[in-house]
Amino acid sequence: MRRVMGFACFWLACGMMIMLFMENIFIAVLIIIILLLVGYNLFCC
């Protein structure tokens, strides 16, 4: 289950990176970084 949640968080963060091309917001960058880290840790650990 943790791997599935990590996979979902990772792709959610990738989708938010696409959002950056439309509007550059500092909070969006923080959310992307946090989701990438959480997704990586849940998927790999």
C-alpha cells in the first residue's frame, strides 16, 4: 500500500510541475518538493 501511495504522490507532483508553466507560485514549488520527497520515500523504503 505504501508503494501505491508513493507512486500516486510522485505523479501528483509531476502534474503540479506542469502547473508551473501556467502560474509560478512559491507555495506550488514547496508542495511539489514535499510531494516528490514523500513519494520517493514511500515508494522506495
